[in-house]
Amino acid sequence: MRAIRQHASGGPEEPRPEKAPDPHPPGAAVATVGTGRTTLAILELASPVSGDVVLVTAAAGGIGTLLPQAA
């Protein structure tokens, strides 16, 4: 059975889902944008084409995570 609340005007109101807290602080979003732009700049300068071998050392950080996905 669904829970239905009574609206102030007297009509039924559907229950609204609670908003989940944002797990990412605003600083993380800004860092991701900067990392993404840097990754795209590296790819533009390197200009890899199909069949090229791309070696990414230390792929644990932001750029190292994005480069293999984009290359």
C-alpha cells in the first residue's frame, strides 16, 4: 500500500522522495573540470590515431584515469 499525505488544500498529495545528500563536494567537481581540460589538451598535442600505442604511467590520478578512457 502506498503512503499518501493530505495536502493543505484537502486533496491527496503523492509522497516526495527525500533528496539524497551530494557525495561530492563542490571542490571535487571543479578539480574534475580542470583535470578533464588538461587531459583533452594532452590528447590534442599528442594527436594519437587509431593503431597508436599509448603508454600511461601512474594511471591512478585524475589525468591517468581519464587518458586511457579517451585514448
